[in-house]
Amino acid sequence: MALQQRHVLLALSRLYGNIALCVASLICVLTSFVYIFQGNVIRWPPRAPYFGKTVGPVDNTRIPDYLSAFKTAKSKKILFWTPFWTSYRDWPHFFNAMTAGECPVSNCDLTFDADELDQADAVVFHLIDLYWSQNNLPSRRPAGQIWILFCLESPAYPQTRIINTTVLNGVFNWTMSYRWDSDIPVPYGLVLPRNSLSEAARQHVLPEAVRRSLPLRPQLQRSLSRPKTKLVAWMASNCDAPSRRSDYVRELQMYIPVDVYGACGPLTCGQRESVKRQEDDSNSVCEVTMASYRFYLAFENALCPDYVTEKFFRTLTLGVVPVVMGGAQYSKLAPDGSFIDAMRYRPRQLAQLLLYLESNNTAYEDFFLWKESYDIVSAHPMRPLTCGLCRRLHEVTPGSFVGTHEELDRWFSASQCLNWSPNLWR
């Protein structure tokens, strides 16, 4: 009887030992699977919670320490997964300052070879080309790799408006766009206060993230000075823009003459600028022509938050008063009294104001008092301000987690944009 009991106890101990071994093995397998899953699934890193009511960059939270040893090389490698407007050749133009060592942090390498995915610290995707490729994302995502969504167009732009950004929620860690609340802002231009400007007189202070886009020696443009022989000019290639700016101009022409250049008018001047023509100075004659006007209609094709393109900053450099129409808070872009906001006036009221300023030269010259204390930084498309990317990559500390944008579709939504109409003030 005692012998039988010993056999039973031995059998039970073996059974429990095998069960414990199986459980331990299962735990090891599951742990390995989770590790591999996190490092390869497209939706890695795990979605970070959405913080606050304002859509913008997500906050940082901790991640497992196994990421601490990832990418210890001093130089950061940036892979461009998509082309830029169907061409990979334009990407180096955007990062000329970095590759030339002109950024505060320039220790980054660019690659366009998809086979280097596993070695890349960051991967950049151009939103429009990503859509054209039917959201062709990499099939795996190495642990610790940062994915960046790049777009300089507004969400109201026809090519972006049709994109369903909901499917991109939780995919990208950083945004890189014209918006100042992007993780890496790429402004079309900047108005910088000079060092001599007293702190008390500073009306225009740049956020830290925007300042980080600047190279070590920004290209400063001083305003031209030409005799003013004409009243108002407007240059546009999109005559049916979402902002309905053409409707405003047509009504304005009922009260004052407006010289229209480009595809929307009878006059021509220069060529359309792009990153391909960074060394081309053929538009200098056109700039002299524009500088002969008192006012220039710097009307954006879309009235979206922060969307202010080079036309505004270029007008300031020409010694012409910009009449702006856009969705940004222009007072945070440039000092008060340096521009006229058309959104505050009906076309007839704006015409009366411009005619008054034409007849009152003292009042007109007050629009240039800013030149004593500020400089214009020339930027996109000729000298894009993209220094922030390399610096941000080097600031990511080992073991830290850069969250994903859980509500990218809300942050980049055409519903935030306005359209001008005669009933806007009613």
C-alpha cells in the first residue's frame, strides 16, 4: 500500500512538473511574440493616449528599457520612403542646410534605399505621395524607429482633401508641416526681431519649436525700395481655390483697378518657383515689377490654421504692403502695422482704405516702421527651414517613447478651414 502511494505521489510530481514547464515555456513564447510583434507591426509603437482637447503633438511617455540600446550611432539615418510629388530628387533640396553642415545639428544622413529600413532612425512619408501609392507603408517597423508625416499643403488643398487620414491615426510619431504646432514646424518664412530690439518692445516671439527650424546663419532679406507707380497687384495660378479668393478679387475690381498676373489674369511675370529652382534668379525682374506697387494681395488658396505661404513673406521683402487673406493669426507672424487683413473688410471697404492710403503718404509709410527692428528670413521654396528634424532626432533620449498621433484626422482636417463669401460678416 505504501509502495502504491509512493508511485502515485511520484506520478503527480512529474505531472505538475510538466505542467509548470509548459506554462513557463508558454510565457517565454508569448513574451517573445509580444517583443517581435511590437517591433514589426505597422501600428507599433502602441497608441499613445490623446491628451487634452486641442489636437496637436502627443505627449511623451515611458517605454520598455529594451529600446534603450537601439541606435547608438552618433549619426542619425533618415530614410525617405515616398517621393516628393513623384520625385525623390527634390528631397535633398529640402535638407540642403543640413547636408551642408549649416544647421545647429547637422549630424544626419539621408537615404532613399528601402533596403536600409532596418538601419534607419526615422522614416519620412510625403502625405500626397503616400496616398497615391495607396498607403504603401513598410511591412515591418523596427523597434524605436520614428515615422514622420511630411506635408506642406493645407488640408483644404484638392490633392489632400480627398485623403482619408482616419486610416493614418496611430501610425505616425511626428508631423512635419507648415503648422506651428507640428512636432517639427517647417514655416514658409519668418519675421525675426533683431537683437537690438528691446525685450519690452517685442511683440513677435517665436515658439522654441519654430526657432529650431532655423539654420546657423539664416538668409536674411532686406526690403527693396522702389518708387510706387501702381496701386494693387495679385498673382495666382489657381483660379478656383478653396478659399474663394478669386470672388473677393472680382468684387474688389468693381471699385479699384487690380493688376492680375499669372493664370488668373492677362499679365505675366517670371516663373513659378519651386525647390527645383533654388539657384535660379530669373524672377528678379518680376520682383522689381512687384516692388513698383503699393499693395499686393497675398491671398492664400485655403484659409486654414497657420497656412501662410511664401507670398506673404516675399511681399514684405519687396517693400510692398501685403494685403492678407488666410486662416492664420498674422499678428503672431509679423508685427502689427506691417500688413492689412482683408478678412476684416468687405471688398468695398478695403478699396476705400487702399485709396485713402494712396492719397496719404504719411499713413502709408507707417506700414514700414517694422523695418527698423525686424528682418525677413527667406524660406520655402528656395531655402526650406528644415533644421528641426535632425536636432529633434538627436534629442530623443534612450528609453523614451515618442507617442503616435491618435487623432491625426482631426488635426489635419479641412473642417478647420474657412471659405470667403459676401455673407461672411452677416
